[in-house]
Amino acid sequence: MWGFLKRPIVVTADINLSLVALTGMGLLSRLWRLTYPPAVVFDEVYYGQYISFYMKRIFFLDDSGPPFGHMVLALGGYLGGFDGHFLWNRIGAEYSSNVPVWSLRLLPALAGALSVPMAYQIVLELHFSHCAAMGAALLMLIENALITQSRLMLLESVLIFFNLLAVLSYLKFFNCQKHSPFSLSWWFWLTLTGVACSCAVGIKYMGMFTYVLMLAVAAVHAWHLIGDQTLSNVCVFCHLLARAVALLVIPVVLYLLFFYVHLILLFRSGPHDQIMSSAFQASLEGGLARITQGQPLEVAFGSQVTLRNVFGKPVPCWLHSHQDTYPMIYENGRGSSHQQQVTCYPFKDVNNWWIVKDPGRHQLVVSSPPRPVRHGDMVQLVHGMTTRSLNTHDVAAPLSPHSQEVSCYIDYNISMPAQNLWRLEIVNRGSDTDVWKTILSEVRFVHVNTSAVLKLSGAHLPDWGYRQLEIVGEKLSRGYHESMVWNVEEHRYGASQEQRERERELHSPAQVDVSRNLSFMARFLELQWKMLVLRSDDSEHKYSSSPLEWVTLDTNIAYWLHPRTSAQIHLLGNIVIWISGSLALAIYALLSLWYLLRQRRNVHDLPQDAWLRWVLAGALCAGGWAVNYLPFFLMEKTLFLYHYLPALTFQILLLPVVLQHISDHLCRSQLQRSVFSALVVAWYSSACHVSHTLRPLTYGDKSLSPHELKALRWKDSWDILIRKH
């Protein structure tokens, strides 16, 4: 029984020293003097604000991508004890002593460092040689743009890490499929593929490109699996179900989890609240929640309400009126009703209050018990401060002559009777008997006489309208639009029939009666939609560039300049690696086309296993480059050089693959292989030389004169060389 004690317990392990060395060099290149420069560098000013919001639990909205990437950066700040009080107001601002710079930049640097050994592993899993794998890893190690991007508080290195992790995990799963399907390692790598894809999408929407690529490759392999006659129908079904769960269900669940954690962390009101709906704002602590929490839920006849336009463009605004009237004659000679102006005002104001009146009664107070307003009811909207009714008629709107003017009716004893009856339509109703609810109901007001719908046109009125936004009556025949939809934001039950008492009531805080909450899914769907449709300022940037400029490295970005010396950091790639990567892509495409043409003539230049290896490498590496690069030609957003880096990593993976293929299959003799190997060594040496030459711009640790700076930019130095000759 105790015989095992008679012998020593021995544990053996295989350690790949090359992998250890590559990891060590990657960590050294990315972590060395990580706190330098001790100042805000380029987009750190952008991401730093969001980290501060996380530290203070303040809600924010960023249209660049889902929140997982921001949470990764915020985790670094949390681990370093960052309090979020640094003011991220300009590039170049020096960090104060309470900002843990090393911690904030640590996770992107670790992601960049670990991408080096992952490149090595990917090429090995593609069944290429150790030399090819070392070549890919060394290129990842020395590429200047990748080093620069990973040493700062930016997200591209984290995105690249998860892209590579997804590819590596799938390759390990695919190789397990051949000899041990449904084993523990098989399940682990398949699940990790889905997790990595979800994380890539969670970092930036660009991660979706690699995710789609992995789904396409997995679908092709699944298609081949279906045709495998050695597998039973039950086995094939289990294979397909496992892939569906790991590559579809798990990523969706994780994606939702990212937003769940994001919304749990950011529970306080902040500067981005106005972009969101009233219901969303009311779910946040402080801000609108302090005003709306506990308001009466059901809108009744006699209720005092403020109406917010759901569309919220060009800015969020509320239905508003004031004493001023429309001009008798506009500048273009058209006439108006000269009645009281109705606008949409982008600020809280007492003139935003309206009373929901029953057309059949004179009372402007809520009865006891309250009579709720339902879908389809006729109402009048009476302006609280002037007691004039919302009106529209067949008079052209000030700036939108194809639409009707909206006003508050003034009786001038002329032949223009009041047309102030509106039919309430609840857009998001569950049934035709639904009650109009505060914040939750989205409603339209349809004019009874003309069937026009109350709508925000979005145009700014002239000075006579105080530059407020135009409100019009739009014919229903012109179609539905969000600008026609409104919701009650602030609400109280009116209790004062006299005008003076009512004005004092409107100036006082709302009463507190009933509270409500918004579900996670409702908040998630709204936040997701806002992120997709919201567009930040896409004005031209001095360092913006086009996708064509990336391939030839005709552009760079000045990230940081020392305020007293000429030391600076530029995002500038290694021209030898970039041009060679493009040549490798071209060679791969031409060789693949040649092989396919030859196969049509029944000439097979490659053994079957070598051909399958070549095709898989191209699908993942060349395909990875294509899906991460070509979509940018269809985008209208402002683009920068760093958008090319995910595509560049796939180019780097393909480059040693093509070199090995040429050596193994196109070099016929030993002499040719020797000459080719010498050329490859010389090429690697030149790439290392260029990387070392660009080191001052990568780390920013050396002052450069204008002439030295120009000499380091390959295009400038090439132009100088041409002029000399």
C-alpha cells in the first residue's frame, strides 16, 4: 500500500527555451522604462478620461467600441490605486505624482509582449518549421510600430493579442480534432477560441473582422466534417453543436457580460447622460434620477409634464414655448400666423412644462381619483406659463415650408379658429388600451384636423427664435421617423387651477410618489444602438491617412514631443517589414493561382499535406490581413495609421511561411537553397538595422535635430537621396 514511498516522486516537463527567450525579449522590449514619457501621449488623453470615469463610477458613452477594452485599461488603473482625479485636458500634460503611469500602461504592454511568443506558436501549429516560427516571432519583436503602440495606454496591442489568441486556440483545437476529439484539451481550445473572439470584439468593433474569419474557417472545416462517412450522424451532430455553443453562444453571452459589468460599475450620472433616453438617465444615480425618481407613473388629465424628443438630434431638447410670437413677415416674404412660438429647447427651463388637458373639461388639475390618459385619447397640450394651447394649421413652418407651422394659439379675433386637438398614439404600446406612462412610453401627437404629426425638424431658428430648434407638423404620408416621437421626462399631478399659483407650482420641485427601474436588457439595447448610430466628430485630423498610405508607410503620427528638448515619439513602422509583408501577400496570391491552374490541368506540384498546409496558412494569414484591411476602404470615419496594425500582424505571420515555402518547394538544388538562405539572413539583418535606427522615435529617449528626424522617415530620406543625385 505504501510502496510508492519507496521511490522518489519525479516530475518531468518539456520546456521550449526558444519560447521562454522570446517571451523574455518581448517583455524587455515592451516594459523597459514604461513610465517614460511621464506625460500624456496622443490618444492617452482620450482613454484616460474614460478610466477616470470608471474610477468615479460615472456613466459615459464611447462610439469607438464596446466597453471591454476600456475596462482592461481601467483595471490597470485600479491595480495601481488610481483615484481618477487627474485632468486629461491636453496631449503632453505631465502626469502628477498620484497617477500610476506604469500600472496604467502595464496591460497593453503585457499584451504586446505576449503577442511575440504567440506568433511563434501559431506558425508551429500551422506545421511549419521552427526557423519559420522564430522568424515570425522576431519580426513581431522588432517591428517599431507594434512596440510603440504597446508601450502606451492604448488598445491596439490588446486587440492584436486577442486576435492572435483566437487564431492560436483554433489551430490547437483543429490539431486536437485529428487525434483526440472531445478530449479535455479539445474542449479547452475550442472554448478559448470563442472567448478570445468575444474579447476581440469587446475591445473594438474591428475585432469582428477576425471573428468572422474564424467563423468562416470553422464553417469550412465543419462542412468537410459533415461529409466524413466514417462518423455517425450522432457524432456529426455533437461536433456541430459543440462548435455552435463555443463559437456562437459563448461569445454572445460574454458580450452581454461586458455590458452588464460596465453598467453595474457606472451607476452615476455624468456628462454623457443627455445622449441617452429619459428612462436610461433616470436609472442612473444623481442627475435626472434626482428629479424623476418617484414621479407618478401614469400620465393623467391635468398632469404637468415636460416632453423630450426621443430622436435627440442635433441635440437633446424639450418641447418649449415662450411669450414671443412668429414674425409677421419672414425674410423671404412669406407670412406667418404671428402666433406664439413653439420650439425645442436643449436646456431645462420652466417654459418646458405643459399641461395635459381633457378637451371636454375646463379644469387644469388632476381629478381624484386621477383619470389616466390612454392610447388613442384626444388631448390638448396647454403651455404651463402662458396657458395657451398647442396648435397647428395650414400655414407653412418658418424654415420647412413643406410642413405646417406649430404655435400656441392666440385669439386675434380673425378667421383662424383654434386647431388644438391632438390624438395620442403610444408607439411602443403592448395593446390599444395601454396607459401613457412617465419616461417609459414613447408617444406621437397626431393633429386631429390635419393629421399632421408633431415633429422636430432639427433646423435652428434665426435670432428672432433665439437659435432654438424648429418644431413642425409633418404629414403622416411622409413616413415614420424618431423625430416624431416624444416621452414624458418630468411629471407631476397638477393641483393649482389659478394661473399665479400654477406658476409657483411649476417653479417648485416635483413631488415624489412612485419609483421605477429600467431592466438590463433595455439599457443594453439602448446603449448598443446609441454606440452604433452615434457619430463622433469626423473632421479631418492633421495625422489622418488613407488605407492606401498605410501599405507603403507614406504616413506616420507624431505621438509626443518633449517640451524642452527635441526628444519625440512617432508611430512609424519598419519599412523593410512593411514592404516585405506586401510582397509576401502578392507572392502567396500568385503562387496559389498558379497551383490552382496547374491542378485544373491535373498537375499537382505539391503533396496533398503540403497543399492543405499552404491553404490553411493562407486562409488564416492572408485572410486575416484582408478582413482587417479591406473594410477600411468602405468606412467614412477618420482613419489613422494604427488602424492597420492588426492587419500587419497577419502579414508578419505570412511572411516566414512564404519564405519557407519558396525554400522547400521552389529552390530545386542545395546551392539555390543556400543562396536563398543567405538572402533571407541579409534581409533579416536589414530589418533589424532599420528597427535599431528607428529606436529614438520608438522610445523617445533621444533628442533629435530636424535633419536627423527627417533622415529617419524613409520617404523623406529617399527624397533627399534622389535630389542629391
